[in-house]
Amino acid sequence: MLTVLGALVVLAVLAVARYGADSRFDSGPDPRDPARPRGPQYAHTPAADLALLAALGRRIAAHGRAWESYDRALRPWEQDASRPRERV
């Protein structure tokens, strides 16, 4: 029970740190404060973060498929038994 409560507290702190960090830039740049950026600021949203995670998952899956294809190319004699073999 204590572990679950601790995990929830850590997740809450991370969520506040991630999504509450850009709230001071919502009013636009302040020319009197040189520490504030002058360029456009993009808010972190959960949807944008999920899109990034989905793109990362697709890249990891594509990397795995590429390695499987390379591994199959190294051993052409180990083909699937379900596929008919071509006669030359």
C-alpha cells in the first residue's frame, strides 16, 4: 500500500513538473526580463506527449523489423515451412 501511495506521489510531482513548467510564459514575452525567451513557446500537453511516445514506438518496431529482415537474409536456407520453396 505504501509503495502504491509513493508511486502516485511521484507521478503527481512529475506531472506538475512537466505540465506546469510553462505556465509563466502564457502572458507573452516581457521585454524587461531578459531571462524570458523571445521566441514562440509551445505548451506541453498529454496528447502531444502521447504522440511522441507513439512515434518512438513505431521507430522501435521498425528497427526490430529491419533486424529481423537482416537476420533472415543471412540464413536464406532457414525459410518458413509454410511458404512454398521456389525451384530454380
